[in-house]
Amino acid sequence: LNTIVIPPNKVSGRTDQGDMMFQTETGKYKAIARQVKSLQEKGQPVLIGTISIEKNEILSEYLKREGIKYEMLNAKNHEREGEIIAQAGRQASVTVATNMAGRGVDIKLGGAPFEQLAYEKVKDLGGLFVLGTERHDARRIDNQLRGRSGRQGEQGETQFFVSLVASLTVAGARAITGVA
């Protein structure tokens, strides 16, 4: 079929960083936790995309170890889905979500309800940082995750963290991090 490209209403202010590569999944998760802690201390909101509930729970162990406060969004807490994702743009917020979670709800910089001062503060911090914990089989899914940042001309940044070896379980992550 013939198709045409319809340009966006406003040009994205998003910066897409290159992938960070790690030899092991353990090294990747440690680096993610350090990066998220740094961004949270700066005050920049972070949305972390994972591929499954199990990966959410593994990442959770590393975030706990670093003392990072976060919201978990997956099928286990779907009743609060809209509320969690609507607040993912608040200053210093960290939201961990599976691929499909939160679709259909906009992430507003500064959080909801909209407040100009909160919006400006988060915008000045660089907007929403979207961090992917691995690449997906379909590039479309990666692009959907990236597309949560830098909407309607806003600032934002995205980056994927990828490991060459994937072998961690939740129990393994708890053993490595020492978090019970």
C-alpha cells in the first residue's frame, strides 16, 4: 500500500543515546541502578522499560540495594496503572514498567495535575529519561518505549542497557545484592 509520513505537531527535543553494552546481566543491572540513582539525585524523572514481570523484580532488587524509591508498574498492580504512569514525569520519580504497561496515558513533565512550576523544573532538568533494560525482537517496541520521552517538543533522553549474557533469576539477584 502507498503510505505517507505525517510529521509530528512539534519536533521532539529528545536525545537518543547509543546503547550501553555489558558482558553480563549482573554488570548491566548494577550500572542501571547507579545511573538511576544519579538521575534521581539530580531530580530528573526516569521511566525504566523491562520485558517481563520477572525482569521488573530482578531490577527491583538492585534498585532497593541502592536505596532508590520507585513505583513498579506491571500486571500485578494494574488497578493503579493510570495513576502510576501519569505521575512518572514528576521530579525525581522512578517508574519501572513492563512493555505494555501504561499505554494510553500521557506522561506529563512535572506530573499530574499539571502545574507550570513543576513542569518548568523538570524541563530544566532534561525532561523524562527513558531507560530500556534490553532490546526487543521488534524495533517497533523499542521505538514505542523511546517515544514516551520528548513528546510535543519537550526535552528528554533515552538509552538502552544491553548485556551479552542473560541468566539472572530473582533469587540470583537477591543473592548478589544481599537484599532479602
